[in-house]
Amino acid sequence: MNGSEIPEFGFDNSYVRDLPGTFVAQAPRAVPAPKLLRLNEALAAELGLDVAALRPVAAEVFGGNRLPAGAEPVAQAYAGHQFGGFSPQLGDGRALLLGEVIDRAGQRRDIALKGSGRTPFSRGGDGLAAVGPVLREYLIGEAMHALGVPTSRALAAVATGAQVLRERALPGAVLTRVAASHLRVGTFEFFSARGQADQVKALADYAIARHYPEVTGAENRYVAFFDAVVARQARLIAQWMGLGFIHGVMNTDNMTISGETIDYGPCAFMEAYSPGAVFSSIDRQGRYAYANQPLILAWNLARLAEALLPLFDADETRAIDLANGRLEAIAGQYRAEWLAVMRGKLGLAGEDPGDLALAEGFLAALQGSDFTLGFRRLADAVTDEGKLRGMFTDTAALERWLPQWRARRAADAAARIRAVNPIYIPRNEKVEAALAAAGEGDLAPFEALLAVIGDPYQERAGLEAYALPAPEAFVAGFRTFCGT
């Protein structure tokens, strides 16, 4: 065991302090041979940690073998609608909240372990994680952060030296995850389903104080709180859609109250544009297909509204009317956020009544062509449309669309387009190759991919292979899998 001193984290654990009854205290499981795979030093510095002092003890600390002073590890309780069916008790089956820190920007952040062993919520699972899924979450979280999408992030990945049994034996690992909080729609559902109205109110008060203090003085603070969550989530899903990102498991226990993306399991970035695209091996009915994500946004928020209903108004009829009015408005809120994203992607300035048709027309023409490069090459098309035409399978639809776009685009359209349309995303073939190599002990492909996606908007010589779609043979059978 490394005998170096653990640096101060400065934990201030408001969740444990303010919300008794919402968690179970649980120590992480010690691992036999912790080995640091990666420490996110930039994030550690952002959190106010002493990086130099952290390095020698990082494997022991983030493997779960040694706890920093002030850590109070707990498994959080939550429920959730999973693929539409309600599970009244889920909770952290393989994760532990170590505590909270106040970062250098004054923001409160959770630090949690994932894959740290069984908890009372494990429901028969082993509570463990494998190297591949841990590094996938690290990689995709950092990609989303670089793309400007609110997201949980990985602070560290540690190999455990033990095997994890899935379809076969795999090398085990623990992820350390940082999030604005781990409050979920399912957290509220857990206590609402048990008729614990006081606990629902306590959660809402806590979430308001932590994430939405601006609504504290509102005439009806709980309705205002719901409105604020809707606004953040609508913006988040619009960002996903603008990047061709498919979460894969938009269960209510994977929707955060803070408006961050969380739980990168069978997620993927779409390559050939297809509204019905599904990658998750467990989403057999396509519930969480690309085009369905805005619909699931509204469905999940309806579940949050149900949990908050007693707080909206003491009179049930008035409470239902308040909720229904807001739920009916979600589609319009989302569409406004999505259209703002699309205006940026198309290089438009200001607003025009024809922008919706323009955006939908481009997507119709893009069907079957690479989503990321299709948008990126619009920047080149400002001066030379040849490279753009070469991207499309349906050039006739593109030719009908181009004159409308020429008439509407901004004078500085090329710069606008390159600023919001990445050239590099975590291409599925590259991700799978990096994770396969890491499973064999070779982290070089992972590190190379991480460096590329960390600067997604700046096209760089020598990185052409990272911008190209995967071969057809790979795309045809590609599926993603949950880490459990």
C-alpha cells in the first residue's frame, strides 16, 4: 500500500447532512492491485485539488482502498421508469457518493465512485465495472465536455487487478465521476411512490438551493423549480440532437435534475443520419432511438411533475391543471431550443419564419449521409460546394435546398458553422478499437483518441482518419452494451 499522505479534498457533504433517509452508508470494496489508468489532472485542478500530491496516492484513493479525510461514502436511493416500466427501488447498485467539494469557480460538485462493489441496492448484481465501460464513460464524458454539452466527467480510472464476469472474464476497473449532483427524476419518484411527501419536499428544497436558487422567491417556487428543470433539459436534449448523440438508456433514473448528461452506458454518436438509429443492444423496440429522444424528454418530465404534484398546489385539481399546462408547453420549448441549435449549425444569423423548413429540408437531404461531416462541410460550401455534394447520397434533394440556404446564410456563415459543428467526434470504430486495446493493457489508442476529441472543432493535419465514417461492414453490425 502506498504510504503517501492523501491531500485535502475539502469535502462539504450537504447531501448527507441535509437529506437523511435518502441514502445508505456503505464503504467501497477494497481492490487487490489498484493501478491508475488515467488521472484527469485538468479536472482535478478545477476542483481545487493538489495534483502533485494526488498523483502518488491516486490509485489507492480512486480504487477505493483509502478514503480522503471528510469522505462519507453513501449509496443514494432512487427509483426509475426503465423502458417505460416502473421499478420502485433501484438506487446506487455499484456507485458510492464520496462527498462534495466546492470547486475553484465556487460550484458544488459531487465526487463518486462507480464500480466500487455491492451496496444494499445491488439487486443481485456484483457492483463491479470492467475497464472497457469505465474508459468509455471517461472518453464520452470528456468529448461532451469539449463539445460544450453539460455533462458528468471522469476524474480518474483505476484498474483493480481483479476480473469481472460478464459474457466472459474482463479486467475490472473503478471510475471516479464528478457531477453537479446525482439527483435524478428517479430520486423524486422513489419517495413519491412511498407516499413520503415530506421527503419529496425536502428533496425539492435541496435541489432549489443547490441548482436553482433564482426561483427561491417565486410566487410558487415548486412550479418555478419544475419550469427551470424543463428549460435545462430541453436545452440539453437539443444539444444532443444537434450532435447526433444517442444516449441509449433515457430512463428516468438517468435524467438529472441539474441538466447534465449522465450514465454513459450503451451510448453512441450517429454516423449515417437516420432518425430511427438505435445502437443499444437492450433497446429492442427502439424506445430511445435518435428521433424519439425529444419525446422521451417530455415523458420523463411528466414523471417528475407527477412526483411534485402535491407541492404545486394543495388542491389536486389546481395542481393537475398547473402540471398539464406546463407539460403541454414542453414540445414548443424543445422545438425553440432545437431550432436555435440548427440556426447555428447552418450558419444563420437572426431569426426567419422559414428557418424551420430550411433545417428540416437539410436533414431530409442528409438522410443516409454522414451527419457530422454533412454539417461541417457546409462551411466549405460557402466558397466551394463540391466537397459538400460529395458527402450526399441524395444530391437532387441537396440541389433543391442549396439556393434557399444561399439566400439565408449569414455573411460570416463559414466561421459560424465551424464554431459549432465538430470535425471530430468519438467515432464508434475508433472508440471500440481503443477500448479493445485498453482491455489488453495498451492505452495508447485511448490516449490518442482522447487528445483528438478534446479539441473537436479545430481541423488538424494528420488526423484525417479520426474524421472519417467507419466502413460499411463495421456500421452494419455495430451495437453498444451496458456495463452491467
